[in-house]
Amino acid sequence: MHALGRHLLLELKVCNSKVLNDLKKVQEIMVSAAKEAKATIVEISFHKFSPFGISGVVVIAESHISIHTWPEYGYAAIDIFTCGDVLKPETAANYLVDKFQSKNPSVMEVKRGMLSREGRLPHKPLKNFTPEDDRAKELQMVS
Amino acid sequence: MHALGRHLLLELKVCNSKVLNDLKKVQEIMVSAAKEAKATIVEISFHKFSPFGISGVVVIAESHISIHTWPEYGYAAIDIFTCGDVLKPETAANYLVDKFQSKNPSVMEVKRGMLSREGRLPHKPLKNFTPEDDRAKELQMVS
């Protein structure tokens, strides 16, 4: 069996709380992490909450990297969902642990899309990535 | 120990492929699911890929609901990350299984932010939700 995607769930405890509550820094770190992982960024969305805390998502081709921070507890929940062989989710994970200065990080990996098919599951090529095109009718789909 | 958040990972297999490749329908379903779960929607971001497949995220207060579809395999990977006691992630999950017509769904729950503290971990109140305010300096943060 092969998986379509790899999903890393990061529990970052004992982080630098000031960084966790800095919208600009959190966004920069997350976008840089996506680039470190060789991801193709589709959209970036980050928000700061009152009185503190940040939520954000970097949507990448067929995947995403998300974060929710609780500066009051020095904790951040991060998800790194990647597909295909090009992306390096562990690279992004190591980068994030380092930048958020977590002294107690843990990572769990979940395989997503384990389908009962023989051989590899081809990943949709990034070279032809055009988010607004719809060429589905030209190709046969599994019904 | 108590958790800050609940994270449901949905593996939806044998779905209706046409729905999985319909950008408008996928967005409507995901937004409706967030509302079914009583979530406060912060941002909506959905994209269609070529030749097929949709990725999208509904960012909600302190949480998110995301989807990545593979219509060619009739499969969708969905994440429902919620915090606090108001939101009902199972309600959203049931709704999504129904709307995507998955004949082989599975759900895994992960507790996020299990911190070694006594008593409940108060959730930041939604009433005071102002994504652009920064009142952190007025309040004491854990360093």
C-alpha cells in the first residue's frame, strides 16, 4: 500500500512566547518553512487574536502547513501536510522547532490516503500547476 | 491533563468524484460544515488544481477545517481542528461524510495541546474576537 500524503503533527511546548505572539514573525517563519520544504505556495493567511494568539495557514500545492499558537502557555500546534516525493516535511519540522525555540517538541506522523492499489500513486505534477484551469473533462476520472 | 484542542483526521474513501472536483460545491460544503459545528469563520481559501483536485481551508477562531481531494481516486483528506467547548467537530465530520457521499469513511481523533496543568484550560472567548487587535501587553504572558 502507498500513501498519497504525509502528515506531521507537531506539538511544540515551552516555546518563545514572544515569538508565538508576533504576527509578522510567525508568518515569516511559516512561509520560510514552506520554502525550506521546497513547497509551491498557493496562498498565505495569518490572523492575530485578542488578547493573544495567532492562527495561520500556508496553502501549498495539494497540501498545507498550519499553525495555532497559545503564547500564554508557550505552546503551538503545527500541521505539515505534504504530498509527493519532492517536498521534505521533516526539513520544515526541524526548521520550525528551531525558530519557535521549542524546548519540548514532539512529532507524530500520519500517512494520509493509504489506498489499496499496486505500485506508486502518481502525484499530480507541479510543473503543470495552474490553480485556475479546469482540464478535468479532457482526462478520464475514476467514478 | 486537559487538551487545548481536538483534531479529527478524516480519511474519506469511495466518495462522489464529481463532487470532489467541483470547486464551488466543495467550498460550500466545507463552509456549511464549519457553520454546522458552530464555528466562527475567519477566512476561506479554496483552489482547484490541474488536471483535477481541490485544496481548501476554512480558518476558524483558533482552529481550521481543511480538505485536499483526489477525485481520480475518489478520496479526500479532511482535518477538523477545533478548540473550546462550543464547537462540535463530530457534527462537522458527519456532515462532511454525508455530503461527499463517502462509502468508506474513517476518523481518527488526536488531542492537541495536552498540557500538564490542573483544571481546565480556558479557551479565549469568541465574544472578544478581534483579529487585528493587539492587547497582549495589557496581560501577563507565560514567558
